[in-house]
Amino acid sequence: MVDDASRNAALIGTSAAKQTGQEIIAGRIQQADLFVTLMHNATSTSTLLFTVSENCNALYWRYLGFIEAFVGKALDVMDKCSDKRK
């Protein structure tokens, strides 16, 4: 989901870059400047969202590793308890 948001922000930046060129050709420099700002902000947003996505992915893998280790230990304890009850 965050990857999609990053991709959408990148698409906004690309569209803003295209519009910037059209505004410059038409001689509307002030409008072009607004699109340059939009392009810059969209690119920064895309980069930030991509970084967040990568960090979330890394944290989730660490979480899965913890769960795997925790469940393994819990099963070992359950086996020991059931052995002692026999």
C-alpha cells in the first residue's frame, strides 16, 4: 500500500514535469515555477514513502523472526510440560 502511494507520488512528479515544459513553451513562467515546486515536492514525497515502505518491510521481517522464535520456544516448553505429566 505504501509502495502504491510512493508510485502515485512519482507519477504526480512526472506529470508536473511534463506540465512545466508545456508552461515554459507557452511563456507562462510563473505557472511553470508552481509546477517545478509540485514536481520537487512530489519527488520528495515519493522518496520518503519508499523509505518508509522499506523500513516497514524490514521491521515486519524482524517481527516474523521473533514470532517464529517465540512459538518455537513455547512449543518446546509445552512438550516438556506434557512429558512431565506422563
